[in-house]
Amino acid sequence: MTQPDERPKKLATRLAPVLEQLQRQTVVESVTHRQQQQRADLIENLVQRQQRAALVRELNKLNKADIGHLLNMLPADKRHTVWAELPNATAAGVLLELNDAVAEDLIDLTAVPRLLSILECLDSDELTEIDDLIPAAILQQAINALEANERRWVTQTIAYPEGTVGDNMSRDSLTIAEQATINEAIERVRSAPELPPQTDKLFVINRHRQLVGIVPLVELMRHPGEVMIRDCMDTDVVSFAPNDDAEDAGQAFERYDLISAPVVDEQRRLIGRLRVETIMDYLREVAESQALAKEGLKADTDLFGPILEGARERWPWLVINLFTAFLATRFISLFEGTIEQLVALATLMPIVASVGGNTGNQTAALVIRGLAMEQIQAGNLGYVYRKELVISLLNGTLWGSLLGVFAWLLYGNPLLGAVMMAAVTLNLLLAALIGISVPLLLDRLHKDPAMGSSVVLTFATDSMGFFLFLGLATLILV
Amino acid sequence: MTQPDERPKKLATRLAPVLEQLQRQTVVESVTHRQQQQRADLIENLVQRQQRAALVRELNKLNKADIGHLLNMLPADKRHTVWAELPNATAAGVLLELNDAVAEDLIDLTAVPRLLSILECLDSDELTEIDDLIPAAILQQAINALEANERRWVTQTIAYPEGTVGDNMSRDSLTIAEQATINEAIERVRSAPELPPQTDKLFVINRHRQLVGIVPLVELMRHPGEVMIRDCMDTDVVSFAPNDDAEDAGQAFERYDLISAPVVDEQRRLIGRLRVETIMDYLREVAESQALAKEGLKADTDLFGPILEGARERWPWLVINLFTAFLATRFISLFEGTIEQLVALATLMPIVASVGGNTGNQTAALVIRGLAMEQIQAGNLGYVYRKELVISLLNGTLWGSLLGVFAWLLYGNPLLGAVMMAAVTLNLLLAALIGISVPLLLDRLHKDPAMGSSVVLTFATDSMGFFLFLGLATLILV
């Protein structure tokens, strides 16, 4: 036997206990962090050693979600090797589990014929899940390959803007006519070739396909078989319109503990279904992209992507920050004469700016949460302003005085201390004002307040920190 | 009729169309943001006008989740008035829906006898949901009032640390013996006096109460009645241990699209159930408290709470930031002589510090996401460091040069421009290094990297921004 054939055997022998443990654990145990890492190490090892046969064998043992997670963890080149080994049907399932950045990278490098074969393995729901990652021309080809009614549904659905309920709904739901009996409904469940995922209830419709109620699956087992659906259905239904905001829908899912909910058009005709899984995915994606967007990064920024692209991705944010920092320091340049006379001012001024920024960001964080949870409204806005301004006045006086004393002791100049105290207090008041107003304004403009607030705020507290401190110093000290 | 009796009538007439619309909409429509606001305005109005009877009437029309949301929105004093009007059973349900901050506030002001009556309305699952908000002595009294087996379960469950699966699991689940038939299982569902919420499957146990599989409810309808559960159950079960991390469990729920999952002890005996609802709640709470913790605020910070408390809540963060800002400016004081000779340095130095901080926070945000999604591991760490350092070198050279040219043009000093460029590039390299290392270090120490990273990073990039720029200027310019 030749070398290359012997190596995998040795490797397999060495890794046998690990593998056995992994397999056992995928069956009845939850997959822990450590196990995932072991698995990733194993696969990476096989890719490195170009053990193609062993790699394929190992991949076959994993489910699509786990392969997806693995690809998310691998550096780009190894990710590509594993992707190339996946059968099209598996690749299709895996595609749905990937980070957007990783999925886009893999879609980009997949030859068009293979990509089309992969997309053919997806049903219409799955296709609409990843439609925005696929180049338009290829997406159109994939849509054309669908059956007529699926094609119509996909075309309609991808037209709903991102972040709407329509963009996140799925097609299949189990419906039952209001005049059917419990027995007929059970027969409907029994005879369905495949049940839509997360089916927890039947949607009850009248002859115009209008939603009139729901029947939880368990209720089918708890009523006598001859009872009419119309007499035992629940008419207290939380439903959504396709243009509703998906985040609002997420809040409703949480508030009413929903697993699935109907989506209806203006005539209350059933047009789709919203599932807790999709909503959870969506909320996680939003939270994630917000965390990145706060630092001026896009949600599809790929930590393992090419370097030049990584450098270019950061330019817009760099430019904005260079520009605002530059502008803020222009306030310093107004007072260069004052600084020349009392250089201690140059040393102390960043403190005034920095404390303002931090306090303003605290206020903004509270206001952003209040807006997200719909706690802030016209009626209590005055209260919020008053409260935050009083807090700033208190804390500004208290901590500003302390800073003032420090400055006095450090430079032996009591007036410098007084300037410090006044500037800190005024800058904290300004920070509170801006910390409330900017998120509110962004919210009114239907922008995400979590995003732009910090740039504007930092610019304002920096500029005004410099201006107030140096301006007061010029008036009082020089 | 007297004034006070006439007023509600007028108000009711005026508000009749709004009310009617609201009622209709709670039945079959989703409740939109606007409707919630209208409702809050109406209730607030009734509280303001002290229309007690009308207020009680309106509250009766709302479900517990909606009353909870309303209380979250009301300023503290009005919140207290509404709370006082709620019957104990309603108050108990509402308590579960409140923000922690609001719930704590209301629990604090409720007289002990009423609080105990309210807690008596909660079952053991509900009690463990809010156990950490209730003063220990009162919680113990409430637990003592439970039946023996409930009491044992609650006592066990509240012992699991926060953030574990055990802390989030619920007690009730529908179980079936492996040797039962489908018909017996259906009878079990039919005869249960009340089904646990979000029951989507039966847990199959052997005679030792060990978990051996699951049967989705729908499957009960899709198999012939005489089939044995053991022959049709699914043995590929994702289960959790009570000490597993709740966030990891959340990821598993997402990855495997779970609605509920069993919690088992070391002998695989069933001890509880984890529900998608609880996990969603938990994940949202974590995300929320992270957003606040990043700005040094506690999750239970109450935007509508008392002012003095609000001021005091911000002290720790203020002190940390004052201290680090003060420390960072000590680096400036080292070079006061240099600044005296070239005051332009004072104007330009904040730009170097600020650009470093922003770049470092970008890197940190990417690393924090990579850690949260378990994409970063020992094997690809070197790649991440190399990539981020090269990006910093590229961007530092490019944008540093631009800044340098600006500085040169502004102050007519080409050497000042060169110092600017060098300082920006070096500070960006340092920012990348720290942006990766600090989150990693916090993660290794089992701290949340999203929390402390930004303080350390800003301190480092500020200090080094000042030090590098002024140090280079001292070497080259003076």
C-alpha cells in the first residue's frame, strides 16, 4: 500500500476515541463549545493534510447546521476546500446556516452551474431566506426553475423590503376550513405528506380564504371528533400584515409567547406564516449588526476575508471620525494664544471633553433602550429631560468640583480649578441635552438611534468641552 | 348628578371610537406601536383625572402582557396608581411581564401582606422567574406556602446560578413511558387537566425516569394507535444539563430550531424543560444589559426612577472615566515644555488619540462578535492578528499621510506633518493590537469581552496617542 493510503488510517486510529465521543454526543447530548472546537480542529487537520476521503467521511457524519457552524469558523482558504467537497443538496442546507459574510464569499466563488444546482435544492421558503445574497441574474434563473405557484409566491415575497414581516414570512401553513370537524382536521394533519416546520396550530379559514381563527394542535386531541372547528377555534389571534415591522412582530412574539402566527393581507386573506425561529434569527441578526454598526462596520464584515477589502471597509468610518475630530480641534485653535500663556490648559482640556462624552453616551444608551422598548413617548419626554439635566447638574457640580480641586493642587492656581469645575458642569449639561435629543431626532427621522448617536454626541461634547474650557479660561485667567 | 360622575361619561363619549377600535384590534389584529401609545395616553389620562372607576374598567379590558407594557411606559407616580388598582391575580401575571427595574420598584412599595397574596397566585415556574427580584425573607415565606413537591423544586431551581440552564428551566413537561402505545399517549394529552405552555413534544422516559427520546405531538396523529412509543420515538434529542450556559443553549435552540428541550441530570433523569420563550426572554435581557453595561450602566437602571438614585448610579462609571482620562493626560504633562514651544501640538494631539480609539473599537467589535459566535479559536488567532495589523499599517499610512499633509498646510511645517503621520500609524497599530488582545484576555478570564474592552482601549489609545505624538514632536521638532 502507498503512503497516502496509510496516513488516513493512522490518523483515523489516533482520532478514533474523539470521533466516537463526538458521534455519541451528537445523538443525545447537546453539543458544547469544546466539542465544536475539537470537531473544527479535526476537520481543519484533514483539510491541511489533504485527506480528501477522510474529510468527506467526517463531513457526512455532521448535520447541516453543524457544517455551517464549522465553515463560519474556518479561515477563508480552508473554508473553500470544505465547501468544494459538499454534495449540492448538503451545500444548499448549509448555505442557510452560514453568516451572511461567509455565505456571500462562498456564493461568489461557486461556478454558476453548481450554484444553480445548489439553489434548485432549496424550496421557495429557503430561497427567499437568502435571496439578497445571490446575484440578481442567478436568482432570476433559480426563480424561473420553480413551479408556477411557487414562482409567484417567491416573486411577491422578495418584493417586501428588508425588515418587514413579509420579508421574513414563510409560505407553507396548515389550514382547515371553519366548517370542518375535529376528525377531518386530524385527518388533514395525518395525510399531509410533510408538515411545515414549527407547526403548532392550524389556521382556520372561511371560503374566501380569510383567516377567522386558529386551532392549536393539542386541542385537536382534546375535543370529541365530531365537534366543528368553528365551535372550538380560538378567535383571539395575533396576526400580522406583510408591511408590519419585523422587530415589532418580534416583540409581539415575545409578549404573547407565540410559536407561529398568520400573515394576512388587507382583506384578512392568509398569505403566509411567521415562525418563532425566523423571528429569533432576525432579532439576533439585527442585534449583531447594530453592535457592528455602532463602530461603523457593516453586518457582513468578514473577519476572515481578504485584507485589502478589510482595510477599505473601514474607510468611511475613519473619514467621518477624522473629519469630526479635526473639526472639534478647530475650537482649540481659536485659543492657541491662551494655551501659549498657560500650557496646563492643554493638559487638562481632554478630561473635560472625555467626561462629557461618557456621560452623554450613558444618557443616550438609556434613551435608546427606552425608545426600543417603547417606553418613551410624548407624555413623559419632559420628565426625562428634567431628570437627566438635574442629574448632570448634580454630578457636574460634585465631580467637577473634585476635578477643580485636583487642578488647583496640581497647578497651584485656584482660578484654574474654578474654570475646570464650571466647564465640566456645563459640558455635562450639554451632554445630557444632546444624549436625549439626538436619539430622539434619529428615531423621528426613522433612522436607528443606536447608530448615529455616538458620532454626533462625541463631536458635540469634544468641541464644546474644548470651547467651554478654553473660552472660560480666556475670560477668567488671561 | 355631581361633577365627578359626569366627567367620566364625557370622557368616555369622547374616547368611545378610540376604545372601540382598540378592543376590536386586540381581538384579531396585531397591536401596533401607535395603538399602544393611544392606550397608554388614555390610561394616563384616567390616572391624571383620578377617574378610578373608568381606570379599573379600562384595565379589565387589557391582558396581562399589555398591562405590563403599559406600566413600563408610565412615569413612576402614575405607575404606582395603576398598580394599586390591579387585583392580586392580575398583578401576579403582570409582574412577570415587567422590566426588572419597574418590577423591583413596585415590589419595594407593595405592602408585605399584599405582596404575599400576589406571590401566592404564581405557580412554581413563575415564582422562579422572578425570584431574584423579591427580598429573601418574603421569597422564603412564599416558598413555604407551596405544596411539598413544588417547594422542593423551587428550592433546587433557585440554587442554580444566574445564566445557567437550571436558572431558566421550567418544571412541567408532558412525559410518556417508552412502553406505552400511541393511543395511550393521545389519552395522556387528552386527559391532562392543563398542558404546560409551548408543549410541542412528549418526553419519553424509561422506568428510571431517564430520558430516552421524544415524540413530537404531530407524530401522535400520524402513526397508527397501536404502535409503541419506543418504536416511533425520535432518539436524536438535543438535551441540556442544568449547569450548561444559557447563552450556549440559546445558540442550540437557534441552530436546531427548537421549541422546547429536556433538561437532564448526570444520570439522564429528566429534571426540567427549557422553552423557546424563556430562552428568547433571556437572550433579549442579556443583549439589553450588555448595551447598557457598555456605558457602565446596570440592567435595572430605571429611566423613570428617582433622580438622586439616577445620579448615584452613574458615579462608578464617572469615577473610572475621570481616573483614566486624568491618567492619560499625565502623558501630556510630560511634554508641556514642547507644547509651549509649538502650541499647534496641543491642537492636533486630540486627533491622533481619537482616530486610534475609533479604529481600536472597530477591531474589538469584530473580535467580540467572533468570540460570541465561536469563530475565533487558537488555530486562527495568528491570522486575525496579522490581518488586523496589516490593515492598521495600510490605513495608518494612507490616512496618516493625509492628516500629515493637512497639518503641514495648516501650520506650514513639513516636519510637523511627518510627526503627525508617524504618530497616527503607530497609534493605529497599537489600537489593533489592543483591540484584539483585550477582548481575548477578558474572554479567557471568563468576563464578558463586550463590557470592559472599551475603557481599557480608550485609555491606551488616548495615552499612547498623546505620548507618541508629543514624544516624536519632542525628538524631531524641538
